[in-house]
Amino acid sequence: MAEIKLDYSRSGFSDPAKESAFRRCLKMAINVTAFAQAPSLSPPFTYKAKTMATKALSLWQFSVPEFSTFVFVVTVQLLLGGMVFSANGSVMTEVGTPRAETLIVDALDGRVNNPTQMNPYLQSTLFNEGLNQLAYSCLWEMNSVTGKQFPALAAKMPEVLNDNFTDFKITLREGMAWSDGVEITADDLAYSLDLLMKTKAFPFGGFVKKLVKNFKVLDKYTLELQTNEPQPRLSTLLGVVIWGNGLRIVPKHIFEKQADPATFNFYPPVTSGPYTLKNADPNGNWFLWQKRDDWAKTDVGIIVGEPKPQYILFRYYGPEEKRVIAGTQHNLDLFDDITPESWDILRAGNSYAKTFLATFPWADMDDPCERGIQLLDSKPPFVKPEVRW
């Protein structure tokens, strides 16, 4: 099925040639609708409908170029192929963004049943639809290829201030801002630590309370932190090792105004990362992120420069076969796990499809996340190292 939307405003055509061109375009659009609503749809469906729509748009553009006076917008949305065409013939995504400017990413968590819950400290908040990747930066990130951490929101790795590794100085990068324009400072870090430690409803708070003895702000970008026990690897506890970290700094100027931060959804979120939430499906099937105009005031902008996609769409299509269909129709750019059989189908239907490796096993198996059987080693006989190894 296809949906044709005709939106035109005019006071009447004084030129018979333009009136004729308009009617021919309208007729072409009606033909697209009739074709798309045919009972049986064959594989050439998308191609034929696209060709008809392009002809209609080209005819209108060449015949009536004065778009400032006569506005004629034809949108052809092919639900089978997920294609939308703008008035100039460019392909649009199903959420209304230019396809050429939109990266479409597989939704690892599937459909999100609490799509407006974006408070990073709340239990059951799901992060894989953009919160972890685009919205909330951490103090230290991890290069999982080299196995080395590097400063993200922090300007450098934590500085040890004593010999027994219980006193540290954490320095934030200067020139960073929240997506609402407010500068990111050590006050935000201090507030986030305090909020976690005093709010029992935040699961990560118990860990922070056990780890941190006290802390104090030294200046606008520096915080001194003392731990209860020696912590020579503090950055692995409060920074990324594999994926994310529970200490995602939140904006003090937003959270301190909430009567109860433990019930605050933080939707839409004010972000420290280079993207903001533009729109989301109320049913949790997709989340659309847009690059910040001030991306240069983020850790990503400072470290690597401008992100390329203007928009990033996290999209849940359903089971694997539907994801593969979306991929063959160029409606999914980045996949999560798929089976080798699905990869055979995908690469046969999309010549642009690529994997990490050009040959079997296709992917790098050096995954930082553990795979395989895990044994409970707290009970006999697995409590003995000789048995486990």
C-alpha cells in the first residue's frame, strides 16, 4: 500500500500550460496510489512506483519551477519498502528525515516498553537505543581493540594524590556544555555522586556509597575524591571497561529542581553527548536522534571532531527475517547479531552489505563481552581451581 499526500496552494492558474502540467502530475500520483493498492504486489513494485513518482515530480519541476508561488508536494510512502520521496525526488526515511543524512541502527534491546524513561539512574532504563552511544558520556571511555582507557568527559586519567591509592583528583575538560547550553562543570560531577549516594532507589548508588568515602570540589573543573579502600584502578570502576558505566553525570541544574529524582523520567533528556532526542515512537519501536548544533562542545567533538550523520535512527523491525528484509531494502545500515544463513540472504540482496571480515567467520570473535557457558564457582566441585581449569 502507498499513501499519497497532495498539498498545494494556489489562487488559480492563469497559464493554461501550467494548469495542464499540474493535472498531469496529479493524474500520475493517482496512478501510483492505484498501483500500490493493487491486491497482489510483485518484486518490481518498489521500482515501478518509484519510477512513476519520479516522473511525476520531474514533470512538475520542469513545467512549473516557481515553487514560491505554486507549492506542490507529493509524498509516496511505500510501506512494503519503507521509502518516502520528497518533492525534489530525494529519498526520505519513514520518520521524515533525509535518507542520505540518516544512519539507521538496529535496536539491540528490541521494543522498549518504557520509552520515556531516560533517567540514567533509574532501574530498568534501557540504554541501547542511543542513550549510551549518543546522549550520556562517561568520565573515561575504552578502546576495546587496544584494551586501553582514555579520557572522555575527564581531561585526563585520575591523578593519584597519595601512596596508598585512596586520594584522587579528577579533572573535567573545559569548554563542554549540556545540550541546553549550560556549561558542564565539577559541580555536576559532585551533584551526581551525592545524588547516587543518598538515593536508595538508584541501584548504582549502593556501589558508589561503598566505594567513595568523601569528595569536594576544588575549582570549576576539578574534584578531589577519597575512597574507602585502596583503588589503583579507579578509572575502571567509574569509567567504561566494556560498555557504559553507572556513573553517567547528570545536569545539576535540571535534577536539583525535581521534587523526587527517583521518579523523574528525564524525558526528553538534556545530553552531554553530541546528539539530542528529536522524536520517539510512543510504542518504543524507534528513537530518532539529531546532531547538536554545538557538537563541538562535547567530548566527542573535542576528541575526534564532528560526527558525520545528521540523524541517527535506532529502529526495531522485529525478528531476524524482518531485519534482513529491511537491510536488503536499504532501510537498515548497522546490524546487531544475525546468523550466517541470514548473512547469505542479506549479501545476496544488497551488494553494499559488508562484514568486519571478508570471509568466514565474517566477524572478529575477540569480543569484550563474554560468550559461552559460565560456571558457578562458589560451590563444590567448581570452587577448586583444579576442577575449573
